[in-house]
Amino acid sequence: MNKGELINEVAKVMESKKDAQTAVECVFSSITESLKEGESVSLIGFGTFKVSRWEARKGRNPQTGEEMDIKARNVIKFTPGKVLKEAVN
């Protein structure tokens, strides 16, 4: 499912497709803003999004074997909730 298909599913229970698009974009932007501020986002039954920090480290270019520096960065981790795990299995 892509974003357009998600909007179509939400539109089935809302008054219009435009309202559904606004709702979906609001949810995505709210999650994004919370993660940018370093907060975790817990959606009970669905899962939790959180930001983790990867420190700078040395790595190797797999093609040449040359050693290289890998910069520190933030990564987003998702942990599925119990209800989601049970639904998939």
C-alpha cells in the first residue's frame, strides 16, 4: 500500500478524499515533527517509532576495501506492537 492507497482507504470513512488527504498528511507530519525533536511516538497496538544515534565509526568500501570514515547520524527505529505482530502472524 502506498500513500495514495492509504488516503483512499481513509476516504471511505470520511466525508471526502480531500479531508482524508489532510488527515493522513497531518498524522505523517506530526510523527515527523516529534521524531525531529527526539521524542518517541507510541501508537498503542500498532507500534513505536523512536530515534537512535549511530556514532561515527570506521568502515570499509566493499568494492575497493579502502578504509573510510562513516559520519555519526540519527536513525529511526520502529518496534511493532503486540496487536500488529499478532495480526501479521
